[in-house]
Amino acid sequence: MNPDPETIIIRPNVSHPLVSVVVLCHNHAPYIQQTLENIFSQVTDFPFETIINDDASSDGTTSVIRDVPMPSTGVTLISHKINKYSQGINVGKYPMSIARGEYIAFCEGDDFWISSEKLQRQVHAMRRNRGLDLCVHPAMRLSMRTGKQKKGFDHGPEEHVVSPEAIIARHNQFAPTASMLMRANAAQDLPDWFFNEPGLPVGDFFIEAILGRKGVLYLPDTMSVYRRDVPGSYTNSFRRVSGETLEKRLQRMLYFVEKLRDMEGIPEAALDQRLSYVRLNYALQFLSAGDRERFIRASRDIRLRGHGGLQAALAAMRRSRVAFAAGRQAFHALRRLKD
């Protein structure tokens, strides 16, 4: 008998799975069927298991999951009664701890894979590169608001190893969650604070940075879709938060990024650049909200190499209300153009 009442073995365990696919979902009823069908349709020459973690969905996600046609073996559902994320608990901790594969692949419940050979290609690539812990690939960005698709997370047309500096010193995410295949022993050995300290804003960057200290293996094939503008997603909620709540989130993010500083293999100059980009992302949210006081606090410690024009514009907006108003107008126009 399973000792955890929230864990349900839907299909009997696979003997010695090579890959554990972890699916994290919360209120993903409109999307989860497509997510699971594309996972179950993977064509591999090795066994894999699927671990679905439903974080107390209230929209019928669990019922949809149970109705999806499934393979004969290797499907586990973790159905939480109380939402873990709202308690500051890392929702990936438990499914990763019970994963039995040599590799772990992630796919959030509102994303999906578009190649039936995704796992096969990534596993073969990782076997050729035994010194690396993380493999990623590009994805299509699908806007749920406009229906438009655009290729994203593209780092070139050839397979190659991306340096830790290039991964860390970025303005935004290096790779989408649904593209990640990692060695399980490295993933399960992430720092204790990653799993247990409350308030970690986003996990992807820390996985990229920590598991990518020897480099990240990049495959040029576009093999997943990342849904944008999904109600309740982190990106959507980030844009809606403002004021003191947003400022506290900034301090929390800076706190966790600083934890990387003393880790072996983390380039310090790249980390400083990333911290400035974190401050910039939050400063732009305060700019969008017209909150000049918090914009000033968020932006005054930004030191971005190679961005003299941006640094000058931020300084001008800190000095002048007129410049701040003009900057806000320009930022909204640019955001509309990108959306």
C-alpha cells in the first residue's frame, strides 16, 4: 500500500525507467489532455515513467487527467488536497524525490511537446556528452490571447554547449521548462534552499544556473510549445502585482540569486549582470505602474555592461518626472508592439 494518501498509482510502475517525466499542473483543465497525450506518444527505445503533480486544482484538472488514454504502465498521479505553492512549498520537490529514472524531463501542464522523438533525441545527446547535466532546445511561443505563434529560445542552428556565462548573464530565461532534460542525480542534489526555503520566485533560472555550471547542451530542434498569457501563470501574475508586494518580490528574488555567489562554477561577473537584469525587470514594472519612488529604488543599483544608453535613460527618469512620464509612455508603446 502506498504510504502517501495523495499519491495514486494510476498505472503499475515501469521496471527501471530511464526517464522520469514530471508534469506540474494547477488549474490546467483546458490544456492537460494535450500535454499528456503528447508525452504518452513519445517513441523511445527505453522505458519511461510519468509523474503528474496536481497542486490542488479547483477546475477539474484531476478529472481530465483520469480520462486521458494512458499507457499500460508507468503513470503516477500526485493529487494534493491543499495548494502547496500558496504555502511557499516548492511543488517540484516531492515528484522529483520519487522519480526513479536516470534522467528527469519537465513539462508544465499548460505546455506541450510537438516531437514524438523529443526524449529519444535528448537522451542520445546526453549520452554523447556525459560531462553535462542539462539539455535544452527551442520552443514555439503560443499566445493564448492572440493565437499567434513565434519561435523562441533560439540559440543557433547547430548543436553546441552553451557556457555558464551565457546562461547566467541574461535578461530573461535561457530555455523553457518543457525543453529541459536533466540528469536525475544532479537535479535531486540541488541545494537544500531550492527545495525547502519558502518564497523561491521561479525555479527555472536556478536549474539553468546550477545544473549548467559545466555548460548546457543545446539542441537546435524545436520540440515543445510554451503557452503565453495563460490565466494564473507566473508571467501574468507578475504583471498584475505592484507596490509593496512587488517590491518584496524583488528583494526575495535578489536574495535567492545572491545565494549562487558562493557556489563553485558560478561566474561572479555574469551573476552581477544577472542581478542588474533582475532589478531592471522589476524597475520596468514600477515604471509601467507609474510608481516613480519604487522605480528609483529598484533601478539605482543597476550596472549593465554594454548598455550605456539604457543606463543614461534610467538615470534621467530618476532625476526628472518629465523624463519618467515620457519613459513610461514609451515603455507601454513598446509592450503593445511586442504583445
